[in-house]
Amino acid sequence: MRRSKRKAIQNTAAVTISDLPNHITCDILSRLSLNSIFACKRVCKLWRDLTLEPYFAKLHLSRSPLSLISYRRGNDIDNSPSYFEILQLYDPLVLRRRDATMKFRTDIYFPRIHMAASCNGSILLSNSSYDDLVVCNPLRAQQLILPKPPKLALQTHKVAQLGFGHSPSTDQYKVLRFTSNNVFRPCRLNCEIFTIGIDDEWRSMGDTGQLPALIISKIIFLNGALYWIGLENLRFICYFDIEREHFRSFPLPSHIGKYPVCLEVVDNGLYLHNWHSSHVWRFWAMKDYGDFGSWTLEWVIEEPIIYKFKGLVRPLKMLKDGSLLMTFYGFTDATKTIIASYNPRTRVLKKNKYHLSGRWCTAVADIPCFFSLMDALK
């Protein structure tokens, strides 16, 4: 009896983590920080291959926290490299921990290139003239240079904006470029569209017809559609259905007020925020998704401490304690993005000790993912 027990103990001790079924190993790896995952990829070939599987990418995406993703363009003067930096926004915030950030070197370089948009962890980079476009995934070290869109006609005040979205039903990624002939006079928007893995060149959708002439907010992606605020005589909420490729617009509710308005995504919902002065911000939420009449006032921040930030505010996510996590890109210091949280119960706006340094104004909030761009090409 004793001998059989000793033999059973010896057999049990011989079992290691490498002997676990693949789905259990994937489950464990998907719960780790990015730094820890990439350290595990160097342990053995099996673990590296598991992190490349779609099953692992899906698990990781469901558990990974929202992150701030930034791109730093290198230059030839000091031979500095280009790289992405990802700051994971854990809840509760522990941004001072060593593995909160991670850098990814990249060879992507175009003059004056910047981050234009993101979608499902993939990043759209563009130069200032919107003709050099690259879609990349920092976690997979993959990049795809898109064909050059049609050149903009040499007309005064010709402007362009970019949108980047995904259709869950068809698993297709699409890039849109909007152009307008004149930024000061009423005129219709023109649109070109490119479907990754499907189109060989950009398709013109022509005059968008019913849409307002000007886009006065950034274009955001949510639930298979692109959203933005447009302006004609009135302000409108506009959206583009990625799968059906059609446009719709609705007037912005009058109770929002005539103050400057920004459109954001917070916890998979649409939010508006505006400011009446440098000391007062108001945040509105679309309570019923798709109902453009359901905008409801959620928070009013009137703390004098706001004045100390003096910058562009951007809501990111709700924390477990009920606080709203935000970033501030300061007018007084254009090289810093400050991270802060506002607790509506205590009415305290708390600045986090961690901040992003450098010209991080193009940082985007997204969840990095291990899905392969090459799958879209198939």
C-alpha cells in the first residue's frame, strides 16, 4: 500500500504545466498582462503557437482591459526607431506597476504619419495628406499598406477625414475617406471606401446626399457602424452602416445645448460631452442604443480643480468604484497626456501619478488583440 502511494505521488509530481490541455493553457495565458504573455511566448514553441491561435485571441480580447495605444514616429536625424506604446488601464488602476506599459518596435515610417483611427485593436496610420495609409496590428507585428486613394483635386479648402470600421457579420474591415470642396460654405461630402481583402482599389460612393456638409467631431466606431457629428444649419448625429454601406443622420437633441460637443465611446455605449466654460463639463449618454432621442445627462463636473488641467478632456471607461476615467491633453503642455478619474459621489477629480510623455495627442483608446490582419486578406 505504501509503495503504491509513493508511486502515485511520484507520478503526480512528474506532471508539469506543459502537460496541461491546450485550452487550459490558453485560458491561463489569456489572463496575463501583455508583458507576461510575450515573456511566456519565449518559453517554448508550444506556448508561442498557442498565442497565435484564433481561440486564444478571442479569450484574450474578452479579458483584456481597455488600453491607450500611441505611435511614436522615428526620424533619420538621430536614428530613433518608430514604435507603438500600449498602456493597459487596469481596474483598479495600478498604472505604476512595471508591466502596465509595453513598447513594440516597428519599421512603419512615412513623413508626417500619425494615428488616424483604430478598430478592434488594429491601427490606421495616415500622413497629413491622407494618401499614405497603413493598417497594422502591433501585437502581431503585422502591417498592410493600402493602395493610394484618388488624389484630392487642387481646390481651395479641400479637406478630408478618415473612418475605420468592421462588420461583425461579414468579418470585413473597411476604411472610408470623406472629402469636402469647401470648409466654410455649405457643400456635400464625397466618400471613397476601401474593403480590406476584397477591393483592389478605392470605390467612390459619390455625393453622400442627405449628410451634413461638415464633420465637426472625430469619427468613431461602435457595433458595426461609424458615428460622427455633422454640421449644416443644425448639428446632426451621422452614422455609416459598415455592412450595408448606407448613411443615416438625425438632428442632435436641442436640450444638449449649443456649446461645443464631442462624441465618444465609453463601455460600449455612445456618449456626448460638452463644456459651458473652462470649469464645467457635461456628459450625456445614449440610454437606448440606436434611439437618438434617448440622450440623458449622466454627469456634471464643476470642480475648480478642472482649471488646473486646461486641456481637451476625453472620457475612457467607468471604473468599479463608479468613477469615470478620463485623459486630458493639455493646452499649457502639449507634450503630456494626463490620466485622471472623477468620482460623482464624492465629486473629486483625482489626477493619477502616471502620465504619457511626448507628443501623445494621437493616442487612441482600444483593446489590443491578437487577431491576425492576414485573416482579413483571406
